[in-house]
Amino acid sequence: MLELIDQIAFKKGIGELLSYGVKRASEKLGGIAKEFAMHVKGLELPLHDPRAHNSVALGYATSNRGACHLQAFSHPFERSFSIPDLGYPELHNRFQVEGKGKFTAKLQNLMCVMDSLKLCKFILSAVNLKTIVKWTKLVTGWDTTLDELLKSGERLYNLKRVYNVLCGISPKDDTLPPRILSHKRNAGGPLITCLTWAEA
């Protein structure tokens, strides 16, 4: 592994091919390599297994960046705590299907707000959204509401989507790799690799 890292960094041998990422490497290799390439829109999957949380799977597939767990940052709300200000006073069942799209979209919009305000997403374990609205008013002087902030988040998310469309990305790219969608595993369940807030 250490030698491979060096080869990728200096584009030596197989490292040159791998230095462009899994998507491009699998395209150059051809054959069934694409089926084994673990990426969404060219971004490799991070630590969080999308088979362990339906919102993570949906978030990866529809994320403007690709397989990014921070675009929706939804797994904590299925595992550790609720978010009543968004209409979810209880933990959202991680395997639930009904309403998962709306749940994930609301969190994607909220995370655009969090990113724009330069707020760490981990504070959502202790700070409610009404407090974030208050902070925004104090810092900017805007007489805004939570609904207005979330609408701003939705506009930001959609602007990113428009940029992606201009770059050639389309709804056909809103999917997960075949290894996640259809390849059978011999044993075991999905990996729950997300730390609880107490462990983090």
C-alpha cells in the first residue's frame, strides 16, 4: 500500500493510471472494471456504507459532488439524534423507504445553509435550528426565518445542479455503483461505520 501511494503521487507505473481516480481508471481498463469502480459522479465512496442507511444511499446518488456524506449529512439523524425543527422529532428509521426522499432533500438544503454560514455540522447535535436563525440575524442584521434560510439552501443546491448539467451531468448519473446496487455479498450485513456522537 505504501509503495502504491508513492506510485500514485509521482505517477509511476500503475500509479499514473490510478492518480486520475477510480472512474477514469476503470474506463481506461475497460471490460467489467466499471462494475467494480466504487464512485458516484467520479467521487469515490467514503467511510459510510450506503447499505446501512437509506438516506446515505440517496444522498450519495443525488449529491452534486458525488459520493459525499457531507452533502446531506443524514446518517446522524438516523442513528444518534432527531431534528425536530425540520419536522422529525424522532430518529428516522435508517431502512425506512417512505418519506426518505423528502427527509434527505431537507437535510441537503440545510447542509447548504450550514456550509454557507461556515458552521460545523457537528453542532447540530447540541444547537437547534432556531438558534442558528438567531445567530444569522445577529451577524447579518437580516430579519430572516428558518423557512427563508432553508429556501436559500434549496436555491444553492439547485444552482450546483445547474452547474453540473452544464458540465454534462444528468439524472442518469444519480445512481450508485453496481457493487452496491446489484452485486451479491457472500455473508454479513452492511457496515455501520458511523461513529456515534459520544464516540466522535
